[in-house]
Amino acid sequence: MSARNLLGIRHLEPAAIREILTLGARYKAERKTISWRPLAGQNWVLIFSKSSTRTRVSFEIGIREMGGSTLFLNANDLQLGRGEPIKDTARVMGRMAHGAVIRTYAQSDIDDFAHYSGLPTVNALTDDEHPCQILADIQTIEERLGPIQNQRVAFIGDCACNVARSWIFAAEKLKFQLVLGGPAGYMSDLTHPYVTKTSNARAAAKGADVLYTDVWVSMGLEAEKAERAAAFRGYQIDRTLVGLAKKNALVLHCLPAYRGQEISEEVLEAHASEIFDQAENRLHVQKGILHYLTEKPPVVA
């Protein structure tokens, strides 16, 4: 029997997303009292080729609170750093560990690891997708605004990044309105009836229930910093854009935030409550993910 995996939002059925969110809400509400320990006796490896704060801390704490143990490894701790094929590393881990959380560059590395290891494998970020982040974002939105199907989410900035791509897949799965507002050359080529694209940041923000942004320079793209700063001028979430959204609209940022670039200091601090709820919800929804991956027979790839 093959393991369940979370390789991307694109691979999840709507029912699976709903189950994960329901589990995440339960883990959050009952954190101090819940008796579930589905990872008891299990050892999970965290293999990170990219730096991390929220992802590492939330997974390490979450796995331990669910009864498991963690072993954190960066690429330089492994023979991967010296060129060992991912499929060989995966075969070794599959004989020793009980699951893996991987944060890396190429989506194919996670796909291959899951295939060759046979372990439940979680995509903790690749250049293609950031599924754990988007699930936590949806949990945050629904806690404050109700079902996401009733909401209009405006993603402002780099609309070709991994976070934007996962948002597109989420809109497809859960059937809510997603508006992408970004400059030419930084727009996803993915299309879907629930996704609207515009190069006008004000048009994207108008009437939005949620304003969302991410950094303009993702990890690995530091050489493009000056070019991107020029391209994204005018796409900052500031007081003007917030004023175009619905009254009491949420402002979300997956962090880390660069104040004065993709979001103004004023707006971030005014909306710190929801942004740091969003960060906290990484812990809870990831517990939901881990529970979902390990508790029942597999139904999704």
C-alpha cells in the first residue's frame, strides 16, 4: 500500500482539503487537552535545502505534540550536498524513518522522494508550490470571515511565485474568486474560470475581502533584486489599496515581510493580528495534514 502524500494543492481533492482544515481547527481548539497521538513511536525527518523559521518551528513542534520525534537535516548534512541522487537518499530514509517533510527548490525532488521512499511525504515549499502555507491561510480566512467560497481574495505582487500558484489551485478546488494583480512578466500562465488577472493593483484590490502579498524576491532569486524592485513599484499593499478593499478586509502576508516593499509598515502593524494568526495556524493545519497522511488508508496521490 502506497503512502499518502501532500505534494501540492493541485493533488488534493476538495474533500481532502476540507478534512485537513477540520482536523486543523480541532487541533487548534483543543491544543491543551487533545489526546490524539497519531505519530506516537514515529521518527520523521525534516530535510531542508532552504532556510526557514515558521515552517521548521511549526513542523518540529507539531510532530512532537503529536507524539513523534524529529530529525532536522539540511542539504549539507546529507550526501545530497555531494551529489547523491535523491532517489538513493529516499530509499535509505524509507527503511529508517516513518515520514518526511521536505523544503527544497525542485518539485521533482519531492515527487521522486515520495515515490522511492514509500514514506508519507510533505511539501514544505518548492519553487512550484507552498501548499502548507495556503491551507493555513484558508483556515485563517474562514475563522474570521466564514466559508472561503463566499470570499474574493486579491493576491498582489509576484503572481508567478509558488504561493500564487498554490492559490490558483486552491481557487480551482474550492471555487472561490481569486484576483491576481501583478506586473507583466510576473504573472502566472495558469488559467481557471475562478481566477482573474490584471496588471492594475487598484483594480485587483477593489472590493476584495482579503488582500494578500508575498515577498518580491523569493529565495534563489536574489540576483534579480534591483530588477524586481523596479518592476513591482506600485504593487505595495498600502493604505490606498486597503481603502479600495471591502470594509474590514483582511490583510495577509505569509512572512517574512519586508516593510516598505511589498507591504507598508503602517498596514502590516494595523493588521498584525490576522497576519500572526495566519503564522500560528501553520502549526495547527500542519497537524491536520500529518494526521490526515498517517491515520487512514490512502485516497489521494
